[in-house]
Amino acid sequence: MKISTSFMFDRATERMSTTQNKLTTTQAQMTTGKKILSPSAAPDQATAILRLKGEVERQNGHIRTLDVAIRRFAAEETALSASNDLLIRLKELGLQAANATLAPDDRKVMAVEMKALRDQLLSLGNSQDDSGNYLFAGTRVKTPAFAENGSGQVLYQGDQTGIRIPVDVERSVQLTRAGTDVYNRVVRDDGSPVDFFDALDDMIHATEHSQSHGIQRGIADLTQMHNTLTLSQAQNGSDQQVLIAQKDVLEETQLRIKSTLSDIEDLDYREAITRMNLEIMGLEAAMGSFAKISGLSLFDYIRG
């Protein structure tokens, strides 16, 4: 087979060009830290990368939602715990006030403290999360849950609607709570329901005026209030654990996805450096060969 000088020249040029392109690609990969520089270079891998990145972003969205909910539940937990502590103190005062040997003036002093505790409970009922949303106003998160009217009576301004958020395919938790579910009305022995703060005001009035029956009734009311708040605390703790556990699951899943994505997308620098050195050597060899080939001619062959 006859091999022309031009054919040898073309082959040498093609070899140098191919090696140079490979070297340029490797250098670009090392600059970006990515194996795939364009989707057309590896369509299947590029599709997998897009899918995995979409899944990572979806997981991020779920985690952000859970973070918001966890912070809200933590704020709720603080308010509920503080409210229960105040109710315990109110009951202690009520039991002291029920002592028949206590002087009326002493009960009036206790009533002053009771009024301060009642006002603290009202403040806790209007607790807000770190976004400024009211915790116990139902879905009316921009409206204080409780407010006093002109006569000093506390009225609920929220609604009864609860928003639930999905935790996984089968479970959800209630994100918003109605204040009347937490600071719940009491049902007295005669069957009459009385709002939370109205019941407190009744007890304070009874203590201030040394009304034994009203004080005893107030102690019973406080027991109901405490039980309701304790149940709310238990529900809050249970929901928090569900959210935290699900966040852990999502973070573990996200870590696995990111690891898979890294295997497909990220460059192995050790392998790339080795490959680049080989490509440099190959290019130098090709250039040396080209220099020799370009000096050859038929006359050189005849003279030889």
C-alpha cells in the first residue's frame, strides 16, 4: 500500500489535534471540578444529574418547612410550660386563700398577685413565633389571639381553623392552634361552661372579697385548666418528636443523594492529574513525530 507524504502529514496533524482537545477538556474539568462540561458530552449522565439536583432541592424545601414548624413548636412549648407554671402558682395561692384562718386583708394581697399572674397568662396567650405570627390565634396569625375589651373582659380574636402540614406520606401535624383549645373554657359542676380568663377573673374576685365558695370553685377550675394545658404540652412534644425524626430522615436521604450526585458529577482530581500528564506526554510525542514527518520528502528518501 502506498502511503503519501500528505497522508502522513494529515495523520500527524489529526493526532496532535485530538490530543490537544483531550488536554483542553481535562484542563477545563480541573478548573470547574466537574466531569461533564456540557450536557451534549454525556446526555445520560447529564439527565441523571438534573434529576438528582431536583431531588436535592425538593428535599431542601421539605427540610425548610420542617425547620419553620420545629421553631414554631419550640416557641409554643415555651409558652405552654410557662403558662402551666403560672397556673400551678395560682392554685397554690388559691389553696392558701381557702384557709379559713386567713385574714381578709391577706387574701386581698393574694388577689393582687393573682391579677399579675392572670396578666402574664394573657401575655403568654399572645406569644409569637420568630416570624412575628401569633401562636394561638388559629389561622389569624397576624391578629393577637386575646384582647381585653373596655370592661376588662378577655375575648378571643382568633379562629378555630387549624392548618396541618404533611410530615410524610401517611402523617401530618397541626401547625396552628386555636387559643380556645389551649386556654380552654372550664365546665363547672352545674354544667355551665366558662371561658378561661373569665374563670380566672371570678377566682380573683372571690379571693379579693373572701368568698369561700368562689375560691373553692376557682381551685377546681384551675385543675381543669392545668389538665388541658398539660395535654397541649404532651401533644406539642409528640408533634415535635415527629418533626425532628422526619427531618433526620430527610437529611440522611439528602446526604445519600448528594453522595450519588458527587460520584456522577464531581471530578476525581487524582485521576484527572494523571490523565493530564499522560495527555501532555502524548502531545509532546505527537509534536516530535510531526516535526520529523514534516522534514521528510521523497528526495530525502532517494538521497538516503
